[in-house]
Amino acid sequence: MFFNSIDFAVFLPIVFILYWFTFNQNIKTQNVLVLIASYIFYGWWDWRFLSLIVFSTLVDYTLGILLGTEVKETKRKIYLWISIIINLGFLGFFKYYNFFIESFVDAFTFFGQDVRVTSLKIVLPAGISFYTFQTLSYTIDVYKRNLDPTKKFIAFAAFISFFPQLVAGPIERASNLLPQILKKRKLNYEQSIDGLRLMLWGLFKKVVIADSLSPIVNDIFENYSTHSSPVLIMGAVFFAFQIYGDFSGYSDIAIGTSKLFGIELMSNFKFPYLSRNIAEFWRRWHISLSTWFRDYLYIPLGGSRGSKIKGIRNIFVIFLVSGFWHGANWTFIFWGLFHAVLFLPSFLCGTNRKYINNNVNSSFSFLKIVSNIYNTLLTFILVTVGWVFFRSATITDSFTYLKIIFTKFSFEHYTHPNGYRLIDYFILLLFFMIYEYIIRNNERNPIGFKNEYVRLFVYILLVFLMLLFYDDGVDRSFIYSQF
Amino acid sequence: MKKNISKFVIYSIVLLLSLELLVRIFHLHNERPERYLDEYGVEKWIPNQVGYSITGNRKQNVGKYRINNFGFNSVYDNYESSKDSIEVAIVGDSFIEGFHQNYTNSISVMVEKQLPNIKVLEFGYAGYNFSEELNLIKSYNHLFKDIDRVIIYLRYTDDLTTGEYKVSNRLSLNTPMNRLLKKSKLIVYAKDMGLFDSVKNKLISTRYKLTSAIGFIKNLISLRKIPDLPVKPYEMNEVNNDSIYLANFKKLVKTFNYDKKKNVLLLDFSLCSKEFLSYLRQNNFKTINFDANFKKHIRPKILIYDQHWNNLGREIIANEIVEYIKNENLK
């Protein structure tokens, strides 16, 4: 069930009403409803995959309790590794099995050895990468004694499967979400309205930005060899906005939906295209994943402590794993590698923490403004080059795409087979970025203007734009739900 | 709580009213003329209506139409024919009707520009099939008998689904409820954009699932053999229709006493079956095939969000007709 489907439009109000007006006697009934609703939500794709979530939940619930009671460090380590092996084992099998088999065969073929191993027809369960990381964070936190294990199974199962963020995040930490699930929630009108506003903003980004650009992006990337440099640049820029609209739109709807149920999820995006260097970009893009890797991989590996060489190694590890997390394809690994290379200069020069406060500077110094604009544009260009790896079907395609960008400089009048009017999209993206700049300091309340009339005007404008850009013929699924 | 709910309701109403206003201000909605069944039993547009046909969700194509006294979109107020002048009629569905262009730039106007001595009359009506086209020609025999050539646009895949003439159910859509809904331009626009299609499809599939589930449970209770599931809506069309189309064509030609000397079929050969084309050849039906010239042009020949011909497509059709008339050497 996707957030932008009719099913969800029926499902959400029913669950909302039941949650606040029927199951509101105590926490247990509220959590039972959350759990049932979450399983229905997930089972809507394929009920068979529910067994995976249920199994993961049972394993990590039991291991959590064992970790909490066990005193011997060796045994605790074993429990932790059982959790890691089971969770990553599922992920590895469903997501990476065929990739490893095919890469293995390719490698042997390259050296002249004929190896015959058949790949399996494996269907990737929706959101497996997200809930696997969420449940892993719980066992790791309990192992590190940063969190007390819960004995309330329903609450724990509701935490693992909480439907607003189950399929595409944000990847929540047990330390943030679990205490909220263990506490009785009360209907808060302001919080609900904030949630609805975020949902509207997320839906706008999905329908108007991502979905409307997707047919143009698909056409350009599928036929890139027939186009010239300007068209391919346009395709890459449009994809940059498509993926941002798609994924951050999903996150906003997820955070907004959670607010309707009295639960606050972490922010996942903070206007990443306003970043002034790559380090800042990664503090603003898919925050829940980058902080997960920082806390559970980068820091345990030593982080930036120790020698520079060790720091560089850790950076490459974290970016390569992050790329690989996105999918079983060399394109994602290259994307990760590319970002590691981009990150390196600021790490070596010590500027990776320069914009740590996350606020886009709005001082009135002319030079500062020019420098900010220059840095923002440069960062956006570099990130967009990286998106070419991410979007291309194969690694060869991505290099050829980039080669054409840098070699085939001829003007070409691009016409999409459906004849979309391109000027509409340029104007749209320009105003979108201006609006993002206006709301740059408040990603959790993008329509939170003090003046009621201004808010009403923005509501009308957003819905009107959705009407203008709604395209019945596009695939409306979310890109990140495939990961 | 009550205050909050009423505030929410007021906001929603203001939002809907504002959207209605914006759709009207920017004239995003499509306008459709009213239909009727005339004294000959021919379905046409009510005469003397003017409006704008709009396609695409950002007003991507606008065409002004003007329904004449006869009930068709045309530059001519009235249709008359005489033995002394050369007249050609083009009969067809929405492709010939041409709401997706200005009526002053129709295929007939394009043909007349190249052949000033010939008058081209258009009889295009959205949804007409071959039986309705032949019924029109027969019903208005007094007009068509003096017309030198009648070019009938036949869209093979759509127009031969029936072998007999029946009054269509399009007029039955003109219910008071539909008329009322059409007053909201926001609803008209949203419907044209396909916003309600997903709801409609969902209802159809839910009904199908429910029927299947109820049938299954009923049979399980009565311990009977489980019958086959009802045919899914989309499976019903997966039948090869070529033999049916050919049979329907033969039947209609016979019923309406098709004039092979005067009538010419305007066809896209690439859509037709081999059997159908060979039947036409063997029985000396006059045809114009525009497929080859359509394929010669790389640029798009159809509109955005619409399968109708764009300006280039219409130009190609007009040129084909001009070539045909020149070759026929009408006097």
C-alpha cells in the first residue's frame, strides 16, 4: 500500500478514527491496533513477506531480553552476532544473492573459466533494508547498554513494523521510537494539523516534482545514446529533483502520518540541495541512514580518530557500504565510491564540519552570499554527476552517459514522445527551489507561516499545482521502497 | 474539538471553492457541446454552439469549435450540395470532428486551400462508428446524393465492433446528475485528467474480488465443486477480433447499400488485418492509405495526452486527400 494510493486514503482515516476513538483506553490497545494496521499495510504488497518481519521481531525481542539479563560478555557477544547474522542473512539472501552469484560467474568468465551457477528468481520484500537496520539498531543499542530491552512484545513488534516508516524510513532508532510507543498517546490537534501539513507538502513533492519529471527522466536515460550533452545534463538534473521529491516526499508523508498518531519521527531531509559542500550534503540527505552508518559503523571503526589513513579507510568503507545498501548493482557501489572521493578533500582540509549547525547562512555580506551561491551550485553539480551512476542501468551506461555529456556538445531540441512542455518544468523547479530557500530553517513545518491567510494561500497553491501536474499515466510507486 | 472540526471543514470548503475559481479563471476545463437525436434519428450536436476544447493538464492544447446549423463542427453555416459544383464530404469520428484544433484550421480547410474549386464538407462526430457513419449518409441521402465523393474515415480497431446500426448510449449519459456535475468545472477538469479513474478501477477490482470471495465461501459452505472465477474485466478484450470486424464490415456494406463508386475509405493500413485489406482489394473498394506518409515523418503526429492528430498529422491527412482528389480528376 503506497501513501499516494486510494487504498491508503481509505486505510488512514479508518485507522485514525479507531486509534483515537475506539482503541484509546490504554497503551496496549493502541499498540495492538498499530500492530494490526502495520501488518495489514505491509501485507497489502504480499502477505507472505509478513513472516519475515514476524520472524525478525521474535528473534530480536528474545535476543534483546537475553542481552539485558546476561552478564557474561562472551555470551552477550554471541547473542549480538546471532541477531546480526540472522538479520543481515535475510537481507543478503533476498537482496544480494543473485548479485554475488552473477559477479562470481562474471569474475570466473573474465579469467577464462566457465562456471555454471543458476541464479534464483527472488522477489525483494518491500522495505527489507529499512526494517532490518531498524531492528539491528535495537539489538546493538541493548548490547551497548545504551537502551534497556523491552519485555512488552506488542510494543516491540509495533516499533519494528510501525507502518508510516516501515517501507522507506526514516530508519528510526529504538531510543527515539520505542519510548514513544511505550507511552500512552493523547490526541493533539496542533500536532495533527502539523502532520497534515507535512503530508500535503510530501504529497506535493511526490506528485508535482517526482512523478511529473519521471517520464522525461526515463525517456532520456533509456535513450541517452541518441541525445546530446544539453539533453543529458537536463536528464541528470531532472533526476536529481525526481529522486529528492520522491524520497523526501515519502519521508515527509511518513513523519506527517506519525504525527497524526501522536508519534514524532526523526527528520530525514533538511534541504540537501542548499548544501555548500559534500559533508553538509550528507548531513542533510537521508539523515536517518547516514547517522545510522555513522553510529554503528564509522564510529566503531574508529571514525576520524587515529591516523589520516585510517580515517580515509573508514570514509571509503562507510560510503561503499552505503552505496551497496541501496541495491545489488555496481552502479550503487560506484555512486558510493564517487561520494567518498568527493568527501575526501573536505576531510583532508578539515572543512567537513564547517557547516555543522545545519542552518543556511543568511548574512548580508556580499562576498559571503556569492561564495555561498558558488559553493551550493558546485555541490549540486557534483551530486548530480553522482546521480548518473545511481540512475543508470549498468556501470557502462553511466560512464557512456557522462562521456556524452563531456563530448557531444550540439544543440538539440528535445521532444518527449508525449510532447511534455519543458518550460513548465523549468519554471516549476525554479520556484520550488525558491520556496525551499524560504523555508530553509524548518523542514518539519514547511507550511508553518504565522499568518493564517498565507498558509491558506499555500494550501490552495499546492493542491492547484498537484491538479496541474497530475499525470495519470506515470508509475506512482516510490523509488526508495524498492530498496 | 468541535471548533477544530468546523475549522477543518471551513478550510476544506474554501480550498475547493478556490480551486473551482482557479480552474475557471485559467480556463483549464474542457467544454463539450450538447448532443441530440435529430428528426432522422441521427445523433449530432445541438446546432449553433461555440466553445473551447482543451486537452492536457496544463491546457496543453486548445481548440475552438463552432457547431453549425447542421450539427457539425465546421466553417460553413449550412451544408448544401449542387450538381454544378464539386463537393467532397469527409465523414468520421472525433479525428474528423477536429475539436482538438481551431475549426478554422480543420482538415477540410487545409484541403480547400490547396484545391480552391472544391468545397469540402465535414461530418465528424466523436464516437461515430462505421454503422453510424453509413446511417448518416443514408438518412441524409438528399444531401449526399449530389456530393461527388464521400471520404469515410475508418479506424479499423474501433469502428467495426458492430454489424448493425443502433442508437448509441452516449445520449443516456446526459442525465440530470451528469449535467449538474458538469456545472463544476473543477470536477470536469479532474475527470478529464483521470483523477477519478483510479477510484473507478479500484471499485471495479474490489467488486471483482468480493464477488470471487463470496462465491468461494458459498461454495465452500455448500461443499460444491469450486466454479471458475469470473472473467477479469481486462481479460475480456483479449480476443482476436479480425474475423468479427470483417463480418461486421460485410454486413454493414450490404445493409446500407454502400456506394463503391462514390465512397472512399480513409484508412491506416498498418492497423488493418491482412484479410480485411485483401477483401477490400478483391472487391474494388476505393481506399486512401495514410500509413506510409505518417511513417515518413519522424516528428510526433499526435497530440499531448491525446491520441488525435496534431497539426502535422492533419496536414498529412489533408495532403493525402488532395492527392487522391487530383488523381481522381473530379469534374
